[in-house]
Amino acid sequence: MSDNITHLHPPPENEKMQIHAESVVMLSAPDYHAEATSEALYGEHMTVLQEHIDSDADEWVYARNETDAYEGYLPKLALSDEC
């Protein structure tokens, strides 16, 4: 995990979003080198639980996949608010 400081921003209560990438790996930490916890597929609905912005201005979300209830971090760019 990087040494970057992470700033937490609570999203609107249980914000619903949808995966708009073909697939995205969900991670154990908001870092591209973190351990994979699951994979989310195009069109799956996610509930955003927290938003993270690190010192490199990378935006991450900690979210729950509504298909299988797995949780993990993923880049916010992989999500769309069109549900």
C-alpha cells in the first residue's frame, strides 16, 4: 500500500451505482497493488459505503456488490450513477 494520505468522504446514504467497465477487480485497500477480494462485472449494482481520495487525487470507493454481497475498494471511474 502506498504512503499516500487518504481522505474519507461519506457518500450520500447508500448511494447506488452500476459497474460500467467490462469487469473490475475489487481490492482489500484503496491501492492498485492491494490483494484482490472479488471481481465485479459490467452492469452489476453496487452500494457505495465510503469514498476515498488519496494525495495523488485518485478517487476510490468502498462498495458492496448487490449481486453477491462482497465488499471491496475499486476505482470510482469504473462506476456510473445510471442504475
